[in-house]
Amino acid sequence: MVHNALIIKIEEEDTVTIKMDEIELTCFSSLGTDNILVNRNYPIELSFFFIEDEDIIPLDFGVKEVTRIDGYFKYELKGKLTTDGVFDFGILIEDDTLASYPYLFGTYIKVNVDRIDITFL
């Protein structure tokens, strides 16, 4: 899923802070950030990275929330997993890992991700 993101900050060559729809995320760029400038908008794609098993918990209530866990790449994300497997936590992300949980489609979930990867298009 392609998004347009404002680049807020670049740290080192692989750490990028972006802003989309009033949400700031610090992401990992495995391809680096050559030719990417701060305070500019770029088309991007986001995906989740899990070091071990994914941590997905159904919620009894509807909420969209983003919480940075360790001050680096980890996030706790709360939102709705749509009926087509797209996760909506204020930003829409289509991720193969979450698409493999069809019994959770249409419900609100909490997902702990080890990092959010960014690809510049």
C-alpha cells in the first residue's frame, strides 16, 4: 500500500522518522536513505517486522493508538483489522503476517511489532 510521508528526521543511514496523518513513526530503511531529504514528502510503503512470533491480541473495544515501546523501533499498535486483512491504526498497512489471521478480520486488535520497515518508491 503506497503512502505519502513527510520526512521529519534521518538518523544514521537506516533510521527515518516520518509523519503521516498526524502520526509520527520511526522506521527502519534497509535500503538506506541516500537522496532522501528532511522536510520533503516521498511515496513510501510500510511493513511490519517481527523478530520471533507475532504478538497479536484481540481487543474488546474499538481504539486506534500508536505507542512507541522502547524509544527505538518497537511499537504497540491498536486498531482494526479490516475484512480484507488491512490493519488500520490511523494509517493503513497491508501486511502478509496479519493477513494470515482471517478469524480476526473485522475486529480490533493490539499488535506489538519489533520494527516498522519503510521502503522509498
